[in-house]
Amino acid sequence: MDTAPAATLPVSNLQTEIWTVDELAAFLKCSKRSVYELTRRRGQCHEIPLPVLRLFCGMRFRRSDVEQWIQQCVDAAVEAGRVQ
């Protein structure tokens, strides 16, 4: 029985790009400590925690998740009247 390989959809490299804490800090132009603080869920000093992948090798961040998080933060700020 001959089966064809499963078709895979091409995924943009930007959607699958994974960042380290250092890379994300450089992208956000902030310190590594700030990145760690943005991922905390307990005692949130911010409304929307940064989505994080907690792996055995450390924390990693999907570029697409970070971009969506930024948009959510902007939308929340606009809704609260903090940004026009």
C-alpha cells in the first residue's frame, strides 16, 4: 500500500521564530529583568502577562505571541484612555 506523505503548510519564519530572554529584551529595548517581571503571573504589576514557553533550557518566546501581546497591551491602554 503506497501512501502519500502528509501535506504540510508552509509557515512563515516570522511566525515560528523563537527568542531567548536576551533577544526579547533587545527587541523590546528593555532589561532582562524587565522581561522576567513581565512574565510573572503572581502579584501582577501589569494587566496582561507576557506569554512564555518555560522549557528545560530556559524561557523562550514566540515572536507571533509577543506581537499579539503588544497589540493586546496597546488595545487595553486605548480602552482605558491612557493612549490615544
